[in-house]
Amino acid sequence: MLLLNPKKYQDRNYPDERSKEIMLKTIEWFENKGLEKIKEDYRSCEFTYDFAEFVKKERIFETLFLPRGYGEEDQYYSTYRMYEFSEICGFYGTAYWYMYHVSTLGLDPVFLGDNEEFKHKAVQKLRENPLCAFGLSEKEHGADIYSTDMKLYLQEDGTYLANGTKYYIGNGNEAGMVSVFAKIADTDEYVFFIVDSKHEKYECVQNVINGQHYVSEFALHDYPITDAEITSRGKKAWDDMLNTINICKFNIGSGAIGIVTHSFYEALNHAAHRNLYGKYVTEFPHVKRLFLDSFCRLAAMKLFGLRATDYLRAASPDDKRYLLFNPIMKMKVAIQGEEVHEMLWDIISARGFEKDMYFEQAVVELKGFPKLEGTRHVNMALIAKLIPSYFFNAKEFPEVPKMNGGENDDFLFSQGPTKGYAKIQFHDFRKTYGTKNLPNIEVFKEQIKVYEEFLMVSGMELGDQMLNDFDFLLAVGEIFTLVAYGQLIIESAAIEKVEDELLDLIFDFMVRDFSRYALDIYSRNSATEQQQPICLKMIKKPVVNMERFEKVLKEHVYSLIDTYQMNP
């Protein structure tokens, strides 16, 4: 099965017994808690203390977060395991996912840093309290991380006092280790240091949202810091901050996949058992279309995520392709999740508001995912920098296999300086597309050729157009993103042995989306007279095959009816 089904999760292949134990025990914990209790805690805004206790007892974050050389003898860090756990947490509720996500954000600066002594100390601290926090953003500056007001003030004895506030910091109420990004007051040098939320000089001011997640504002009041608590300084601290985000933003896509998968099962089961006008809802033509389209988009999200995981794990100083696939996982997959959820909501309508449904909770929480770790515009601006390299400067790379084994992801903790981004090279995407000649993939290839023509005609001026018009940037970047998205979906489909009928229907919506973004570019004031007719050439219709439509609907979608329902 491509989609996560907790009732059949024991059938998966694991690299070792510990990995299997973590996933199965986590599923068992959630299923034993049951949907009714999860919803009760959600409505009461109850912080997930019970999940924190479970994670501590089972030492789950220790196993997932620590790289080789720390903790147990057989310890290793695996993006594949992180992906699986993130998806499971998202499946049951974003408060649990968020506790996990911000904990790994908080711990990674330690293991990216230079303080070897503190790395070993962090292992024991993680066992005592598995919750961590990432003290980066500030109320007055938001995403402007250059302007941090948190400062370390040098004292006569060579120690420091930390003063300042941080805002929107998950787990800031309970974290045993809070990685704080700041500046040294007299030099403006960047620095990372570690504080404890229970220290007397640490003030947890408030939860800035009304919800289960504890998204804190905290203040440090002359908090004493020595070199023993400093993990990195200067340019290294800056790089560690960005590289932490590089590692962890991936969780947003996998969490979104988990959320939408759970909602998909709920919507499917409801529609299959609801009879209106003498027919079950699943028999209505428009419902068939909505279910098939939502399934194909969800399958594409999962296929892309699995393959992108391989590229993160295979990364090296000479292979940084993950720096494209990572923001796509964060942004594209999360936004696709929103689109799928809207389709499912059109099917179940008012049922989606009812308090006994996971759906009612998910539809609110999913909206936040594309806005985490950088807005859509910020991530697209990053992605768009790679257009020239991706299309016109291909390089040969060794084949990246499916990487779900017990290897340690060494490079993620030694990514090095964050420079030369626009010079990253990629393997020739045309070779991947050349492995399949399915009808809708052929149409998609024609659209890509026209897009390349658009890039050639636009020339260097395209960069200025996107810089001066962010809506234009989004439309141009969305098409580029679709090309990379489709490339990894084709690669993943071959590895996961996805049938051609399903793959072709995935590219049915890809063709439609390509046309939608081409029309968006055409409609923008920034589009030139030379660009406009090329945009119209990109608009194409997918190849319709009703026999294939009904086959995939029956075998891949409606075969999932009643295969999963959460314990009450």
C-alpha cells in the first residue's frame, strides 16, 4: 500500500527491530488513546504532556534525533525514519507532530555546532527531557532573522549574560534544551547557545496562540552563559541556523501527508455509506472525479516525498540536489495537501464540521503548514534561483537508490557554508521523463518544451521580472516546481512499482495544473508581448480515458473503503 494505514503498518519492511518498534508502539499509543480523547484534548487546548511522557519512556526522540557516535552503539540518524514518524504524528494530530518537529529543530543546532562536549551532554539531557525548542524568531522582526535583538553581554570574568525575547517558539514552556540564536552585544557576531526553560532567569511569557500547541514567547533576564553552553559562533552560527532549517522543513511535507491521509479515509468511509436520492454518494459522477483527483494528488505527494528522502540521504559536498527538493517538499506538498482537503470537504460537506470527526480538526490545522519555516513566497524565491541550473546546466550523478536502510545521514550534520546555492547542479530531468511514454506524460513533456522556449525568450530579464512582481514569480516558479515534482514522481513510481494507469492519471492533474499556471503568467501585467503567446502554447488538455478512470477508481480508491477507521 502506498498510503499510510495504521491497521496494516506491521507489514512494512524495516531496516532493524528498533525502527519497527518505534513506529508500531507510536501507532498503538495513539489508537489506544482513541479519537474521542484526542478530540477532547484538542478542544480543551490541553498541551500534549501525555505524548511527551510516552516519548520519554520509549526514548523515541533519542533514537530518531541523534547521529551516529552519540547515544547507543547502534545509533544512526535516518531521514527515512524521520519521514515515517512525522507522517504518523501528522496522521493523528498536529499538536503531536509539532512537539516532535520543534524538538528536532531545537536539537539540530547542537549537533551541527562545534561544541563536542555539549553534544555528549545533550544525549543525557534528551533522556531526562526529550522536548527541545528552537529560539530563532522575534516579535518585532518576524522572518527578518538578520535583525535579532537577543544579545549576549560579555562580563569581566569572560562569561556572558543573555538578555532579550523570542517569539513564536514551540515547546518554549517545557523544553530542557532551547537553542537560542543571538548576537554578541559588543561585536554583533552571531552565536548559538543553549538555555533551559526551567532556569530561574528564563521567563515563559505566554502561549501566543489559542490551541494545544504551545507556541511561546519567552524572555531571558541576565541568563548566565559560559563557553560550555555556546555551540557555535560567527558565520558558523549563521550557517548552522540555515542548515537546521534545511534539515527540518522536510517534516512539514510529511506531516501534511499524514493529516490528509487520515481525512481521506474518513471522507471515503462516510461517502461510501451515505445513501442520497437512491444512490450511495460514491456513485455520483462528480464525487468519483473528486475522489480520484484527491487520491492521485495524495499519491503524488507520497511518491515525491519518498524519493526526495533518498536525495536528502544521498547528499554530499558534490551533490546538493536536496536543496531544491527540500523546499518543494515543504511548500508544494503542503499546499497540495490543502487542495486535496478542499476536494474532500466538497464531498462530505457539512459532515466536515462535526465535532466527532478528525476532519474538523485537520481542516483548521493543515492551513498552517505552508506558512511554517518560510512563507510560500520566500520558498518560491529560493526555488526559482535554480531554474537556470536545472534546465541548462545538467551534470552526471551516480544513480540514487531507494535509501530506507540503517545508514547514518552524515552529510546533513556537516553541510558546511550556505553559499553557492544558485550553482547547484542536477541530473538531466529529460532522461527521467524519457523512461515513460504514457499519454499524459507525453502531453506534459510538450508543455515542458514550451516552458523552455519561454525561458529562452525571457532571457536574463526574467530575473528582474520575478524580483519586481512576486505574483509573477509564483506563477513562473510553480511551473518549474511542477517539472521537478513530476521528475521525482516518475522515479519514485518505478521504485515503488506503481501501475502505469495510476501514474498516467497523476499526470492528468499535472497537465491541468501546468495549464493553470501558464494562464496565470499570461494574465500578469509583467508578462511581455513576447512571453504571452508562448504562455498560451503551454495550455493543453489531458488525454481522457474513461476506462482507465474507472479502473483506477475501483482498484486504488474505492478498494480502500472501510480499510481504516480510528479506534473511538
